Amino acid sequence: MKKLLERPLAAAALAILAIMVVLSLSAPLIEAALGLDSNEADLLQRHQPPSAEHILGTDEIGRDVFLRLLYGGRVSLLVGFVAAVMAAAIGTAIGIVAGYFGGRFDAALMRLTDGVIALPLLPLLIVLAAIDLSKLGLTGLAQSESASLYRIIAITALVGWTTVARLVRGTTLSLKSRDFVRAAIAMGARPLRVMAVHILPNAISPVIVATTLAVGQIILFESALSFLGLGIQPPLPSWGNMLTNAQEVIWTAPFLAVYPGVLILLTVASCNLLGDTLQEILDPRARKPKR
Amino acid sequence: MIRYIADRVLQGIVVVAVMSLVIYSLIGLMPGDPVELMIAANPRIDAEDAARLRRVYGLDRPLLERYAAWASAAIQGDFGYSRGFSRPVLDVIGPRLANTAALMSGAFVLALAIGLPAGIFAAARPGSVPDTLINLASFLTISMPTFWLALMMIIVFAVLLGWLPASGLPTGPAGFWEHVRHLILPVVTLAIVEAGAYARYMRAAMIEALRNDFVRTARAKGASWTRTLLGHALRNAMIPVVTIMALSFGGLFSGALITETMFAYPGMGKLIFDAVMGNDFNLALVTLLFATALTLLGNLLADLAYVALDPRISLGAGAERGPAR
């Protein structure tokens, strides 16, 4: 952490992320302080330029753009963090089990991982996003208001675990033959205990790096899917679906399209930068950049 | 070598077969079925007709049985009809492939022409001002949503300046140059995104290559810095970069999905999107499988390129090395 703050760029990235999180978490407070309602349409106040009342002006049905951006940030950041952590958990579980037990079990799990890596990601996400949940017998969930939120978290986590699985499997393979692990096994520790107590803590740092990078990637996927109308469904705002509306009024109000994109760019760039820097700090030998 | 390739192709066929079942089931889970769509289009179909139609089309049978029927027809080369285009699926895909190839080859060449020199230039003087700028620029492009970049390009060059059209293809008959003019924005958008990634890979690979002893030897023998860079280090640095290029090959066809959709360009990516959105089940299934097969082919090419370029690596090691993405 200290090393991280010594690097000005990484510190700036951390600061940007912190500001984003704090601002979007306090969206209801800011809303109350401004005396506005982020969902209230006012057709007489459409496309207002920035003013004291509306800091960034109003959108195509007279809603405050600044507040919508904050609420959109809540959704986009939530999806990014939760899905990345879920993907990391799935990947860690698969990687550690495959590496620890080895043999055919390992081969089968790694074939599965290779298979998922070889899939065209975006088209697959589009199909997954188009599935009718009630056909899966999840009628209650399909009708709930935040269904689109849960769905996007689930599907991005479902395809995003492969990197972590490979990393953790590799580390587990090398840790398995180390003396402290063999000593634990010799002393009669159960496999689950060896994995949780001895291997996991030593395999975690590449996972942290991969997860940080994944947050940015997932925010990009979320915004693309929401933009295409397949992710977060209005009226719930996300940075992606705000751009869908902006595209429709691109000839009359081009600037509506600028703000959400700049926020996505800043957030994703910060995550990538943070991930890169963490990688350098945690593993000085790693020189390969990750996308 | 031939045995290895045959092995990999066989593996790929297995993956495609498994994926066809997975995608078939997923598509079965999408809202609506073909008969419901017919009812929506024609209010005179009553419940009895609907039941009969379901029987005729086999929709009353279990999923696996329907899949088996589709698969046996597909093996004989019959991929069915597209509902949206009322033509055989393969006839629809053909021209779209040509369009995507035109878009992608333009973007690919442009991306390499920008990305590789930028990466080499940055690696020649690590830490210098140009290096920092190139790093920053490539960093921003890989952190940018493609659709937003496309939107910004449209706003600047089509809305504000009015220099270029916002669509990827002219409406109605047009000459060659008019086609080129329409392709500029989508090609540049794709190229910017790809160039950033290539610059990053190229720079990293060059810096790695410059650490080698033979670089010092070349310098000691009096070779100029430029000659050392381009003659000695570059040849080694190209190995991972070519691998990355081959890996992105499969993604080229489906990866342009967003750009094609943004610029209303009738290529494979937009076809996949429209087929899924428009409940064109047959078309969606075949295009998705096609994209999967191409991605697998790209992975195979990447491994072969790796072996072909680096004599130090044997095929066994190549098989274990998966894509780093």
C-alpha cells in the first residue's frame, strides 16, 4: 500500500476511484442537498445548459444529468466490483482444486477453462443476456425490478473466471511440492485445510492483480451490453444505458454522450493502472503487460 | 507436425460440437418460440393451428431430440433457413463475411502501421517523454469503451464537422470512392482500439528483447543503435507480437460487433447481434458457431506461428501454452 502511494500515477488512480465511489455512494445525500429528484422528468426543462440548479444541465426529458451520472456510477461500479470478486472466487476455487488434486481431474478442469477462453466473449454475453429467465423457472426473479442488475453480475462473473483459474492453478502446482505444504500434509491436515490455510494465502497476490484488472474489463462489458439495451434496464441508470439515450439525441445534444463515456474511461483506466502497478510491486520479475 | 495439427483440429471440432449443443439450449431459453412469432404476425392463427404448427415443426418434442435433428441436417450441409431474411442461412452469411473482411483488413493494416512503430519507438528510449506519451495514449485507448469512441467519432466528424458520413455503407448505388469514404470512420475507430493494444505488446516485447546478450554483442561490434533495434532485437520481439496478432484473428470477425452496430455496417458482427435480437434462431446459432470456429482457428494459428518463429520451442510446449488473455 505504501509503495503504491509512492507512485504518483497509481496514487492518482486510487484517488480517482475513491472519489467515484464516495460520490456515487452519497448520491441520495447530494440529491437531497440539491433539492432535486433524479427520476423526475420535466418536459419544460429539456436540454438545459449547465446552471446553478443543474450543474451539468438536463437530459432529453429534463432530468438532472449530474445526479443521473452519480446513480449510474453506483450501478456500474457495483457491477464491476461484485462481478470481479465473484469471478475471482470461482476462478480461485477451480484453480486451487485442479492444481491440488491434479491428474485427470485437473486435465478436465483445464480443458473446460481452455474451452471457455476460446469462446467469442461478446456474442456469448449477448446470448446470455437475452435469455428469458422465466423459462428457467425463475419467474419471481425475472419480474423483479433489479433483475437486469443481478443478471449482468452473474453472466460477467460466469465468463470472467478463467484468468484467475489459470494463475491459481499454476501457483498451487508449485506450492504443492514446497516443504511447508508437504509438512502440513504429513501431519495429517485434510485437503480442504491445506488448500485454505497453506496454499490460498500464498497464491492470493496474483489474484488481487487479476481482479483489479477485471473490474475495469467488466465495467467495459457492462457498459457495452447496457448500451446495446441488453444490460441494465432503464429507469435504473447505468453509464452504458445513459449513452443509449444520448445516441438518440446525438444531433441535438451531442454533449450528453460525452460525460458518461469520460467517467467510464477514467474508472477503467484507473483500474488498469492500479492493476499494472500492483503487478510490478508484487512481482518485480513480471514485465508482461496485461490487457 | 501434421499429427499435431490433426490433433488440434479434432479437438476444435469437439469444442464446436459441444458449443453447438450449449448454444442450441441457450437459444431455446430465449424469449418466444417460432410459432409464437407466427401468431404475433398473423392473428388468425388460433390455438388449434398453433398446436398443429408446433407438431409440424417438431417444437413439441424434447430439446435433445430437436437438437439431434438439427445436428444431423447440419452435418449433411443443411443449416436451415433464416427467418428474418427468408433465405438459406449460408446465403445470408456469405456477403456479410466479405463486408467484415473489408472492414477488418483495413483496420488491421492501419492498427499495425500505427501500433508497431509506436511500440518500437517507445521501447528504444524507455522513460523518455515520447515513451511516456505513447504509453499514456495506448493506455487510454485500451480503457475506452469501443462504442463510446465510435460515438465520439460520429459526433466530431459527422455531426460537428460534417466531413464524413455516420454510416458504414452508402445507401443506394455508389462508386468505389464513396464506399471508401463511408468506411473511414469505422476503420479508424477499430484501428485506434487495436493499435493501443499492439503498441503495448510491441513495447513490452522490445524491452524484453533488448535485455538479451546478443544486443550487447551487436553494440560492441559497432552496430548502430537503429541497426541493433531493427536488425537484432526486433526479430526476437516479433515472436510474441505475431502470436498476439494470430490470437486476435478469430476475434476479428465477431469483435467488430459493436463497431459494425454503431455504424450500421452490414457485417458478421451486426448479423450476429441482429439475429439474436430478432429471434432469428437458425441464423443466430450458425453465426455464433462460425465465430467460435474462427476463434479456435485463430488460437491454433497462434500456436503454430509461435513454433514456426521460435526454433527453441517444440510443439509439445506449444500445446501447453494457452492464450494469455
